[in-house]
Amino acid sequence: MKNLKGKIVLITGATSGIGKASAYKFAELGCDLILAARREDRLEKISNELRTEYGIDVLTIRLDVQKYEDVKSKVDGLEGKWKKVYLLLNNAGLARGMASVKDGSVQDWNEMIDTNVKGLLYVSKSIIPLMLDNKEGHVINIGSIAGHEVYPNGNVYAGSKHAVDAITKSMRMELLDSPIRVSTIDPGLVETEFSVVRHRGVEDKAKLTYEGYTPLSPDDIAEAVIFAATRNDNFVVAEMIVFPKAQAGVRDVVRKV
Ligand SMILES: NC(=O)c1ccc[n+]([C@@H]2O[C@H](COP(=O)([O-])OP(=O)(O)OC[C@H]3O[C@@H](n4cnc5c(N)ncnc54)[C@H](OP(=O)(O)O)[C@@H]3O)[C@@H](O)[C@H]2O)c1
């Protein structure tokens, strides 16, 4: 098992759900963390807890991954040891709405594509050169089962996660001759703020997503991330699909209500 103590881990979308749970798991391993997201109050609270509980160094960056100039300037501004990013967890992402192509909102489409696809590209483009300078690194993308299968009214979200799958595979080929590993962890249904964001705070709709079965928890996915991150250098978790027991595919969920 690879020892990650003292390694720098950058997590996008660290203020909630899978990103936040992963931050705590990497902190347990003694990693120093760069936590990036838009909500600064949450970043502050989480980073203070992690410093106190685990004695690690934490740098917070207010970052909107949709904005290339923002990403580039924040990464260019990293100083000293913070430039030595060992692991990038490309986790920031979202779904907005559920509608057919005919009825869908152009604004929602743009937000999903700008965050899930372009955001992941912008952060990767900025961080990979630092890893190459450092001669070590690991990019872990959070994809989705929706990157392998589609469902009605999930058109653009599924399209964005199919793009993550394609980009991950291509990135792995491009970095084959380097020490950098590339992985994707592709969850099924995980109970986070994801559905509240998708349904714009309409709690009843969000709750329906997780009704009648036990969904995965953010900690479950964080454990999968840690498994991939702590393999020995010659062991690449290329792709890991993770379901709750009640799920067998993007539309195949047994609910007992
Ligand atoms: N939950 C599921 O069932 C599920 C299943 C498969 C895949 N996933 C994927 O898992 C990842 C994490 O989602 P989650 O379930 O943990 O949802 P979540 O609880 O809503 O967390 C999403 C995180 O992404 C950040 N984020 C969103 N837009 C951003 C932007 N423009 N710039 C920077 N950060 C941004 C949010 O932070 P701020 O709002 O503070 O910026 C938040 O920290 C996503 O890529 C999602 O597609 C989730």
C-alpha cells in the first residue's frame, strides 16, 4: 500500500458530499490538502476542523471551475510546497434539471457542460504540468454510472459524464509514458446534496431519489477513492463502478415503499 503521508492532494468540490468526505479520508492518511470550491464559509469551516483534528496543512482556494482564467491564475499563484500537487481529485460537478432535449433549459445544459466537462479539463490542464515537473502524480476523476448508460431526461448530464469517461481514457493514454496515473471512480446513487442541486432546492423531489432503498454514502465513495489512491505505483485502478446493493444499472433500482 502506498504511503501518502505528507503528499499534497487537491480536491475540487470539497465543500459537500463526495469531495468533503474524501478530504477527511485523505487527512486521516496525513496528506496536506488544497480544498477548492465556491462557498468560502464552508471551505473555512472544513479546513479549520481538518487542521485541528489531524494536524495537517490545509490551503483553501475559492474557485469556480467553469472559469478558465480563474483556474489558471489560482494554480499559477500556488507557492512553495503547494506547487507539488501529487493527487488531483476532479470531483466538482452537478446535474441541473431533468427534461427532454425538446423541453430542456439551455442555461442548465451550459452549467453542466461548463462544470463537469470544461471545468475538469481546465483544472487538469493547469495541474498536470506541475505533476510532470514533480515526476509523480495521480489524477482521479469522479465520473458516474451515467457515463456508461443513459436514461430519459438525463441527456446532457449523461453526455457530460460520457465525456468524462472519454477524457479519462484519453488522458491515461497521453500520460502512459509518464509516472502519472489516471483513474475514474464511477458511482451509482449516493446521498449527497446532488439531488437538491439538481432540483434547485425542491426537497421533496430530491428526497424521492433516495426513497425505498439504502443509497451509498459519500464515505463509501471516498473509500473507493482512497483505495485507488493508495495502490502501489504499478497498480492503476483504471475505472471503478460502485453501486448501492439495490442498484444494478442507471435505471435498475429496487425500491421498497
Ligand atoms: N450523488 C450522486 O448520486 C452521484 C453519482 C454519480 C456521480 N456523482 C458525481 O460526484 C461528484 C460530486 O457530487 P456530490 O454527489 O458530492 O454532490 P454535492 O454534494 O452537490 O457536491 C458537489 C460539489 O461540487 C462543487 N461544485 C459545483 N460546481 C462547482 C464549480 N463551478 N466550481 C467549483 N466547485 C463546484 C460544490 O461546491 P460549491 O457549490 O461550494 O462550489 C460541491 O462541493 C460530481 O461530479 C457528481 O456528478 C454523484
